[in-house]
Amino acid sequence: MPIIQAGKIKLAYEESGSGEAGSVILIRGQGTQMIHWPDTFYNAFATQGFRTVRFDNRDTGFSEKFDHIGDRELEAIRKQVAAGEDFDPPYTLDDMVLDVIHLMDALNIKKAHIVGISMGGFITQVLAAKYPARVLSMTSIMSASGSVDPPIIDALWSQRLPREAFIEEWVEYIRLFGSPKYAEGDDHSRATAAAAFDRCYSPDGANRQILAILAARDMGLQSLVKTISVPALVVHGENDRLIPPEKGRETAELIPNAKFKLVRGMGHDTPPKLGHPLAEIVIEHIQSVET
């Protein structure tokens, strides 16, 4: 797995495709690793001639961790959030946006189509607004643009668990928030969770990412999103129970000339059966852009 210096931190990444059609950068969501992009999605871009880059966000997978900010300090910040107090996150979405810019620089990619999912959608929106010269198009999937309600911290906050408990927790998550039309079953969920745990288990890293998302409420995200000028697509699952589809529709309405696509049977996950149809939606958008 290649690891590259991206600005001040190291990021693990993987790429495929010739690049004849341009470059695509894929940004994962909170607490998930690059391996959570199903190959059915990831490989679809390379077959169309795109140089496709997926990577581990900071604090996940093989990328650099910020473990000097550990569980006790994180719990203290969590209590501040619960009390409605101001708090200082370990880092911000702006920092994660710069990670993408520095990754592009390190890989000699001047411009790219940016595709982000969940937390990656937030990052994509901020990147498109602040660095339009680096963005050919943007796609925000199962994300939002308004402030995230603090109670979401209870649904996503990670407690350190033994391997089997972590696996079963993921199974329950997919049962609750997954895509009913594209469900792969509990055995697939267990295999996915086991692979993620064995590759890198970083619950504190996942929690630091949550705090970055929650801190976005103070950065005027909606006002920023209104300034996006690049071709934009917003995709949301009709069955998303974690971030309701209304949040995606709101994002599309805020971005000038953005397109909105509601996907039936899609929840808040990316199972292999969903990979190819989801990729087709994104590729159609990308190929409609004049470069």
C-alpha cells in the first residue's frame, strides 16, 4: 500500500486507470477506510479511462493518526458538545480539505473530479467552494450541508471494543442504516467488518473525525456551499435513515445549478451490489462536464 507525504501528514492511497479521461478523487466517510469503497464502484471509473484515486483519510486505515489526542480528552470534548458549549476539535474539515489538495499535489494532479460520501461529501463541498480551480466537478453522496445535529454523536461515537463485538456492532449498523434493495446479508457485513478491524482499528480516530464534522456548524457551511461554481451533483438514498434525503435535497438547492439524484433502495452504506449503479450515476455526471 503506497504511503505518500501530503503536506504535513502521511496518507495511504491506491490508484488505478490510465488517466486519459482525467482524474477522479474518492473521499470516504467518517470512520471508514478506502477499502469500504466496493471494487464494483472503484473499478468502474478506470474502465472509462479515469485515473482513480482512493485513500485513507487522516485518522483511518494506514494514514497518519492523531493519537496524541486520546480517549480521555475526546470524552471531555464530547461532554462539551452535549452541554452545548463551544469546543475546539482536534482538527477541522478545512484541514481535511487541505489533505486532499496536498495529496493531489503529491500525485501531480492539477484538477480532478471530486467524489465524496457522507463526511467525504462535506469535505467535497468545502473543497469545491474554496478551491474551484482544482475541481472539474463535484459529487456529494449521502451527505448534508447544514449543521449536523449534536445527537448524531450518540449514533456514531465509537467505544473501544474487542474484535467480535466490533463486527457484530457493524452488522447491526448495516441492518439499521443499510441499503435494503442492495443488501448483501449479515455474512458479508461480518466479512467487511473483520477486514476493516484487521487492517486498522482506530475508534479514537473515528471520534476525532466526528468532532470535525460537528465543528462545521461554526464555519458557515451553508453560506459557503452557495458559492460553489463547479458542476455539482448531489446523490442521496431514499432509504437513508442516518442522514435523511431531505438533507441532500437541501444541499442541491443551495448549490447553483446543481443536479439532484434520489436513489431508490439506497441507505447509508455502499454494498457491492450498489457499486456499479452508483458509479454509473456519477460517471454520467462527470462525462457531461466540458473539460
